[in-house]
Amino acid sequence: MQTHQFDAIIVGAGGAGLMAALYASKGGANVAVVSKLYPTRSHTGTAQGGIGAALGNHEPDNPLWHAYDTVKGGDYLADQNAAKVLAENAIDAVIELEHMGLPFDRTPEGRISQRRFGGHTSNFGEKPVRRACHAADRTGHMILQTLYQQCIKNQVRFFDEYHVVDVLMNRGACVGVVAVQLGTGELHVFHGKATLFATGGWGKMFQVTSNAHSLTGDGAAVTFRRGVPMQDMEFFQFHPTGIYKMGILITEGVRGEGGVLINRHGERFMEKYAPRIKDLASRDVVSRAIYLEIRDGNGIQGKDYVYLDVRPETVNRYLAEAGESRRVTGEEIEKKLPDILDFCRVYLGVDPVKEPMPIQPTAHYAMGGIPTNVDAEVVMDENWTVLPGMYAAGECACVSCHGANRLGTNSLVDLVVFGRRGGMKIAEFVKQADLIPLPANPTAEIEAEFKRLRASKGKIRPGQIRAKMQKTMMDYVGVFREAKGIQQAIDTVEELRHQYQTDLVFDDQGYRFNTDLIEAWELGAMLDLAAITAQSALARTESRGAHSREDFQQRDDVNWLVHTLACPKQASPYQTGPMEIELNFKKKVDLSLAEVDPRFAPKERVY
Amino acid sequence: MDVTFRIRRYNPEIPGKDKPHWQEFKLSDVEPTDRVLEMLHRIKWEQDGTLAFRRSCAHGVCGSDAMRINGVNRLACKVLVRDLGNRIQVEPILGLPVLKDLIVDMEPFFEHYRAVMPFFVNDTPLPADGRERLQSPEDREKFDDTTKCILCACCTTACPSFWANGKYVGPAAIVQAHRFIFDSRDLAGDDRLDILASPDGVWRCRTIFNCTPACPRDIEITKAIGEVKLAIRNGSTEGIIEVRDIKHEA
């Protein structure tokens, strides 16, 4: 075992982690970034359409309108102070990214070019607004590359392919992490004053997902096992437009450029569900509409998919109908959506300029996660008690600026804004904080867990358990939910956790790049999060944002303007037996904007 | 359909498997539209969990799973069985030390990347209005192609000049340098051109063109390398890249 000491340890090297690393190191902290992937492999790089910021480069815009759209899109579960910070800081963060060299597309005047995106409007919901700053349809790739480049320039220390498997606590504070060096199998302890988790989401819990294989929720699971509650885990976003069967994301930017959703009868069905902004309604609304169309037999060939149509003739027909003067050509679509066209051509043999794309909703984004305040400090309860030394940002965190449903582009905003704030806060913190010693035998428990896993000589392969978990979560804790199905999911996940604990088998007993063992361990993390997600979903007896209960179809602001905190009740992180959690509903939603401006008060959400 | 995979294996931890060797796996019920990566997962998850390879996004964006597939560098997640037939050979990319099965040591590759100053440099005062630096759509277009690079190493490990001499920075590092050299906002272009004019720089490229078809992002790599060579020869980036008309949109 080796021990490394730094002021700050950043776990994960996507947008939030790199942003935090950059700003902490610029603030004078000695920073290590520990990541299970090479940084440029992180999932931020797959974000496509844009990053929202009220720059107003094409038409008037205002951060307050952005905050309003965020709160409304989140079905009023978003903490309004966080939504305000998100929208206001977005402007500075995007400008700073440009100053770091990020190659945004440009307007004729040379400013950052912006496009429309779902749920983003001007003047409190009046009409769609061009707010998404874009670099073709690879905005996330550009953000990830730019941040990695700047970290190299600032000589940030990287530990690539070091997989964090435990978080270390001592004297009521977080003092670091334990990681497996994948190339050798050796354990390393990273000891620091501040630790920031930026480990991304856990979409691999579901059968059809846009998420990378690496998105298994490790960071959230290890913090939970060490006593940190998980907030709002029942809210998981299904993006409306994933490539049929494969789940690969087709950006909302396609609809931003004028693409429309079409059912088997050739109807633009979103006109029924969101008369005002139609295909650009927020994602939960559009995903539900697609499910309802499919349920009514309106899927293509009666199957479980619909078409996304961005052929110039279709786009131009609807533009003309809407009285807009803009027209598009095939060449422009090639220029603006090159990656989307490439995905469809490679994986489907479909050319979107000539044919519509078959799509279905795909599990995309965890709104819930590790609870934090707006400075990315981890908070433990409804009183916002800070856990000293521990921070989280990006998808693994729950600020909560997204509430019950995240708006498109706001994931990139979230990770740059709160990664940046976290990095700044850490730089400040490490200047005055003392280094708390490591706990005795810091690797003992995780070593025992890996020993147990290695010794497991059962009958069931991790892949079998994983596939069953993914199908169960998709079927019963997906776009639509009801008590009986959720209970079924809870029971099945417990059965799978039991199998995982008692009857697992895998092949590789080596140490060098033992991806077999690591995948098995990742499955354990996902099973824990699946259990928490399902239990949280069962408890929330209302429909709000992405959490849509068929047995409780109304939003219930009297009883449910609260966050769910799932607190671990287990005596040890690796206790076997059923997942024991205590659900706490005492953390009220922040309504500070509504207190001064009635337009922010919760009301029915109409698009 | 039935497909036979022939995979180059190497595991230094296991006596008898510690020399590179081939192993065959048979898969049935394969769909022509299945990705090679999915098939590697089926082998790993159903037949032999010790098979080691890198992967993440599974749709050609993260750059983890560069491999030599039927003799050509590809991303395993971006090549379909129907394009390969029912005998598929998979081996690690060439020119980097193999660590286990399909996993190579990427450090030499990233060392070359870091050597070309792959980051934006401009220390002049920021615009007084607190907003973005301006750049015309035409200037932005000049380096658009090379911003697409995902550092997968398909190009560098397809290059005979790199195979012959690992000190050569290789196509990927030149692509990365190109992205900044031709960015009108960047001010360190001359420094990068100096680095690339060194003996292990751009002149080791013999214009063999292996890099261009190897690129999963369709970057015109050989062309980009040629543009860097011209800039070194001319001592300037002026007039090298012609931008076709861009339609200005309101």
C-alpha cells in the first residue's frame, strides 16, 4: 500500500472534477485528480447540444429567465437559491471557458453562437430563446478537452486509471480516499484536507441508457456506505430521444434546429401535449408523451418507438406553418449536427437528412445524489450541516438545482458552475484547515471486501445479475411507476443483492487490469443505488417531474415540497443482508425566489 | 449468424499465457448490426472473464477502445459485425507496449501529446467589456476539423514512421498542435511550430496516409500535417487554409 498526501483530492476527471481541480490549483492548493478513466474518456465528452447561459448574443435574455426555466423544468423541486446561482454564474463560467480557448461556434459578429433548447424560454415562458452556447454537436467534448488542456498547462497532478473504492472518515471529517491502481491491483491511500467527488451518474442501472459503461455510481455508493445520505434518488431523467434499442443519445439540439417527433400516422404529436412550445417541452414531458403514444398503438409499426424527423422538407414545412421566415438546407444540418448524422449512419444505416430516425426514451441523468450546498460542500441533513472536508459536484451531486427534472444544457452548466465554486471553496478551505490524521488501518475494510469478492465461488456471473437489475429497473422504476411494480423492483433487487453477496462467481484472480473483479465491484455499487432509488420512489406518493406515479398522478405541493433523504442505517459499509435505509422528508425545498417574486411560486406546469 | 473471434491474448501474471498468443471464441446469435465491442463483452461476460480491454462510452466519442480489427485500427464500438464478416480478428494497437490482452500502455502516447503545448495560450488583457474574445466564423472554421480529435491513438499507432521510431510525436500530437496553431486567438503558434520542426517532429511524416483512414472521427489528418509543414516552411500560418464561403445566419 502506498500513501499520497495532497491538499485536495479530486475524484473523477470529467467536467466537474477538472473544473474543481483547475480552480483549486489556481487558488494555490496542491491538487491530485484520481480517476478510473483517462480524463478525456469521461462522459462529459459525450454531451452534445450546448451549455445554457443567458448571454443574449442573438436576442434579449436574462439570467432570471434562465433560473425560472430551471425551476419550472424541475417541477418546483429545485432549490431556488441554487437555480439562481446556476443561472447567474453560468454567464461568467461560459465566458471563462471561452477565455481558456474553448472553440465555440460563432455569430457573424464573432460572438458565441447560441441555439434553442428544450424548456429554455424568454420572459418567463413566453417563447423559446437561443440560450444554448454550442460547438457543433460536440459541446461536451470541447469542454472536456479544454479543461484537460488547461489542467496540463497548470501542471495538475493526475492519477489516471486509479479506481476509488472507499472514502476515509476520521473525527467527523472526510480525510481522503482509497483507490485501486488498475494496472497493478495495488491499493493507494490518498490523504488530504479536502476531497471532492465528481464521479458522474449511474445510468447503467437501466437497460436502455445513453450512459457509458463506466457510469456505475461508484462515488455516490461509497459515500453512502460511509454515512452520507442520498438525496432525491427517485428522480432519474429519461431523455426522449435515444437511438432505438441502443440508447445512444440524439441531442435535443435536433429539435432546437427544427426537428419534430412523429408517430405512425405522421402526426406531430407534441402539439397535443405541449401546445405552446411543442417538441421543445421539457424532457420528462416529452418522454411521457412518447410512452403514451406507444401505449395507444401509435408507435411506428405499432412497436415501441417513434420517429425524430429533421429532414429539411419536414422542418421547413413546420417553420412555414409557424410563420417563421427561417429555412434550413441539408448542408446546414450536416454542418450543425455532424456527430448525430454519423451515429445514425453508422449504427442504423439511416441518413437523417433523407430519412427519419427511430428513437425511444433512454435513461440519461440522475437528478439525485450526494447532497451539497451551493459551494459544493456535502451536507448531511435538513439543517444543512456540513461534513468537513467533503465536497461533491456534477451529476453525482444534488445541489439541488435540477429539482425533479433537469433542463437540457443544464448538466454542463451544473458541472462548470459548481465544479468552479467547489474548487474555489477548497482553495480557501485548505489554507486554514489542519490535516486530520488517517483512521487506523485505512484500507482494512476495503481489503476485506475485495478478499471476500475474490473468494466467492458461487454460480452466478456478475453479467447475469446486472442484466436482471437493468431490466427490472427499466420496467418498474422507469418513465411510469406504480406501487406494485416498484415493490416488485425492490424485492427483485434485494434478491439480486443476496445473490451478489452469496452466490457470485467470476474468472479473473489476477491483479493487473483485473477488469472482471472491478466490474463485479461496480455492480455492487449499482445494486445499492438501485435499492435506494426504488425505495425512495415507493415512498413519494405524488407525480413530479421525472417521477411519474400512475397511482398518484397529481403533484402534491402540500405534502411533497420536500427533498427525500435516504440515510444509511447499516452498522458497517459492507453489511450483508437487505439494504436498510431510513427515509427523511424534513428537508424543505428552498423557495427564496418565490418569496420576493410571485412568478416563482409553484404552479401547474404548462408548456 | 455465427461468428468466430480470434483474439490476441497476453497475461504476464499467468505462466503459459505470458507470451502473446491467439485464442478463438465462437459466438452464435450475432446480429449483423451488433458492434464488435458488444461481442467482446459477450465473450467476457459469458465465456472468459479474464479477457481485458478498455471501453467506456460505446458510441465512438470517448476514444477508449482503439484496437486493430481485421488488420485495421478501429474503435470496437464503432465497427459493426456486418462490415467484417463472420471471422473477426482483434489485436492490440501497434507500437505501444502491451500490458494485458488488448490493453496497451498509453503513457508514451500522452507524453507526445503533452510535448506540443496542447493548450490555449493568450496572456493579453481580456476584452474590457468582460465578454468573449471575438473570432469570425471563417477563422473558427480553419481549425474545426482538428478540434474533433478524441486522443484514441488510432492514427498514431497506424503510422509506419511511428512504428519505426517511437520518438516521433506522431499524427495525433500534430493534430492537437494544429488545433491551436490555426486558432486566430492563440499566441503560442510559433513555439509549437519550433517544437514540431525538431528532428522528432513533423518531418518524420513521410505522407504515407495511413493515419487519415484510421481516424474514427474522419479528421483529414494527413492534410492537417501538411498544413503544419507548410506553416513551418513559410514561417507563418497566413494563407495556408482557405475557408469556403460560410453562410451567415442572423
